[in-house]
Amino acid sequence: MTAETPSGNAVLDANLSALRSRSTTLAELVAAAEPYPLEAVVARSGEPTARAAGAWLHSRYDPRAEGDRVAAEAVAGGASILLFLGMGLGYAASAAVALGAAVCVVETDASWLAAALRLVDLSELIASPRCSIVLCPRGRGLTEYLGDAAPRSIEVIENKAAMAAFPEAAEALRAQAASYRKRDEINAATLKRFGRLWVRNLASNLRRAALSPGVSAIAGGFSGLPAIVLAAGPSLDDIAESLPALAERCVVVCVDTALRSALRYGVTPDFVVVVDPQYWNARHLDRCLADGAILVSEAAVWPSVLRAEAWRPGGRTVLCSSIYPLGAYVESRLGQAKGRLGAGGSVSTTAWDFARTLGCSPIYMAGLDLSFPGGRTHARASLFEQRALSSGDRLRPAAHAAFEAMRGGRPFTAKANDGSEVVSDERLSLYASWFSGNAAMHPEARTVNLSPRGLAIDGLAASGPEEALASAPARDRIRSRLRSAVAAIDAATLADPSAAERVIDDLVAELSRIAGLAERAVAIARGAARLGSGGDLAPALAELSALDEAVLGSDAKAVVGFIVDAAAVVKAGPASGSLERTAELYGAIAESARWHAERLSVASAAK
């Protein structure tokens, strides 16, 4: 940033040039926009500041020092992305980038950027690969950005004066950020509980996954055909009699939890989607027979899912790109682009996105309740429902399991598709937000929810099965497309097994190197901490800085960091000083790197 308020258009030209290198479209919008009437003022420190409708964007005394303080506090939280709702004149965002943070500047109107970019030179911030600038007209689009960026956590920094200029848009942005942060909390708890399970599964599956084709091999292969996605909500039972007729007219995409129901109702799915890594999700396939079904899965699933083919003789397997760093690392090194599918936290979100990827439209959702109609949690034939029934007794009946499920997710009442009230919860409402946002992003994949008692979802039409049943049977066309899909899967280019082995061996070596660097950093930090404030800390700090660069420069850093909660380590670390906290953090990094290397080595020995 410049140290004084500039005159003329030189600053704007520099900013637009930097913006053009990142987004020509955004640069053109800003260049054409009428600048918002900001009142430029020189602060006592000599730095530029400004007012909007009488409200100060920054300190009138020292805006740069204020921005440095805000950035330092935000960065200390350890979030993956700092989300600036309103950049103001960019002091805090620039300081955060200088501290090494990833930031996203969110503006609701191009006129604001047009004004700010005339006042201060932000070309360095704009050009930084650690900075994204997102324009959300009327506050729309933040959910979609966050869905694509998929940060593990966000920290929201709001410029209140900037947001006050567009109050309705600001409310929409706050709501979207709050929704994502709720998902953050759930994801953090899930990672803490299951992170190591996912890595263990990945380590066991990497070689098989490397030799499996991706969903990209059949993308668009069913365009022009409708699809029905079978989820395992209670309302799936309500259309049981119609399912065979619907299967004659639609490509059938079935989630793992609904497979038993589909087979019980006489429908063999064309595709079965299994992406949950837990053991009990693998058990949904027990004693099922789905001749020729194509498995759609992910490299982190329970290993038996990818090994067992007895339940689908003649079937094939396609994998989506891994959302986990270990899987993504190996895929990248092998040059594999399996094809990304949405991961909204529920297998039904992935199944919908797979149907969309196939090119299907409309997409009918069956059993997508995202609520507890009639106090039930799943369709009657699902494994969850059957386990509850079989384990119930006089003192703890099966209905108790449904009650516990509803009570555990912060339940609330909401509007159902038929206008009645239904009980949902925070977790299910996040899935609903995912569907709403992605349906808006993909209007070509018209989606109809067949659950009248399910949670009403913005952007999804709701009806009974009559619309789908009114269309002409298409099973012969579907069978023809399935034969073509099988041929495409069989013809897909796969990784060389020896190349996969080399990538995994190289990764084990790199993880061991990171562990050694981290252990060295622990020793240095603890030794320096013992010296106290009276000792010469310069040599130790210089070596720690070099070790920081070496670890952060590794291509495997995301693999190691997956199960390291840096923010929690910093917050829970000893209060005696930053060197002790540095030791704690590097201790966690070393442990993670050693553990990953060990899991990969064990899987290699067992192959």
C-alpha cells in the first residue's frame, strides 16, 4: 500500500492491471463501475483512511497499525482462509497476506472496489496468489465460492462501515458465512473422530485406487435421460410401489444406505454410491445382490468396499477424485484426474452430483427427507433401521434410537414440502443448504424432490412421482448407455503399477524427512526456551525460520497437516511463550509425519 493518498489515475491503473491478471471479467466490471462516494481523509499517521456515509472504514489515527493488529489476531486463530467481508482500504487483508495467510476479500458491489482502488495501491495484495477477490452481488455467491474452495476452516473479519453501505447484502453474506462455520464445527469434530481412520483406509486402498478408472470416463454419458437418486430417508417407503416403474424410465443412482430397500422393492440400481469411510457403511452391502451395478466410490472407503465384488457380479468400479490430502497427493503425482464429485457431508449430495455429472436431467430425489417425518430416521429396509429394530427391548424400544438421533443434532421445526411442519436438525439443514446452492449453480440439472414430508429446500421443486411416471419408458436406451459406459471404463487409461509404487515409496521418504526436520525444530525451540530472555536467541530463531521454510516448502505438507489441528495446538499450548508453542506444534507435525509413513509402510508390506 502507498503511504499517502495518491492523485490521478496511476494507482487505479496499477490496481486494474493486477486485477486483470487474476480476472479479466472482474477488472472490466470495476473499470466500468461508478465509484462509491467514499470520503478520503489523511489519518494522523499520514496514511490514507476514509469514511462512508459518516462511518469510518479504519482508524482515523493509525489505520495501518489497526490493520496489523486485526490481521495478527485473525492469523493466530489458525483458520484455513481469512474471509474479509468488506476490504475497506485493504490494511488488514494486506497485513494478513504478509503474515502468510490465505485471504478472501468479499465485496457486494463493484462500485466499492472502484472507489477503493482509486485511493490506495493494492496491486501487491491483488496479485498475491494467497489473495482471492470475490464479488457477490446482492450478497449472493459466497456459498458457491466456499464450496469450491473447500477450506477446512474460516475466520470472518467484517469491515462494519463497508457492510453498512449494503445492509441487505451484508445480512446474506453473514448468513452464508455462519452456515459454513457450522459446517466447520461439524467437520472439525468429524476429523478429530475419523481423521486417522480415513488415512488408514487410504493407505490400504492407494494401490487399488491408482489402478481404478475415474468417473470422468463416463461423464456426460447419460445426457438427455432422467435419473432417480435413491436416498434412505423414511419417505423412500412411500413410493415403494412406484419404484419399478420409475426404474423403467430413469437411470437409477442408489446410495449405499438405500441399497437394501431398492432390492427389496424389486429394483437393481445402475449405480451404487459408497463414499463414507466407516466400517458400518461397508456393512450396508452385506447379503445384497445387484447384478452388473457400477460402484461409484472414493479411495478412503472401508477397504472391503473396493475388494468385494460378490454383491455385484459383472459390475465395474469408478472412483471420484479424493477429497483427502493423501489421496489427492498420489493422484496428482500419477497424473490422474478421476473427476471431482461434490462432498456436502452426505452420500446423497455426492449421488446427486454424480447424476448431474452423467448429464442426467431432470434428477428425481427419492428418500431425501433431511428431516424425521413420523419420528423415523431411515427407510424400513435400511441397515440402520433393522439394527434398531433387532436391538430394541421393552426398556429401550427401537423408537428410542430415533429419539436419540433427533435429540443429538440440535433439532428444530421447519417447513416441509407439503406445507406442514417437520423436525430437522443443524446437520441436515447444512445438507439442505448444499443442495440449494448447487442446484442454483447447475440449473441445467433440474431437480425434483419426491418427498412431500421432507424438508423444503430452496431451489428444489417438490412433487409426487406422477411427473416421472408420465414419461415414456427408457430402459432400453439406458441399457445401451450402460454398455457404452462399461466399454469406456474398460478402455480407460490406468496408472502403471510400478509408477504407483514409486510415488508411494517417495512419499514415505519425504514424510520421514519432514519428521526429522520437525524433530530438529522441537529440540531447537525447547533449547531456546530454556535460555530465557537473557540468552542470545538469534541463532535459534534463524534456524527455526529455515526449518519453517523447509517444511512449508514440501509438497507433502498438506498430507502431514491433515490430522494436525494447528489452531488447537497453539491455543492449548503452554502459556510460557511462543517458543514452547512452536515446540508443541512441531511435535504434532513430527508425530503426524511418522504416523503417515508408518501406515503407508504397513500397507506396502501387506500388499
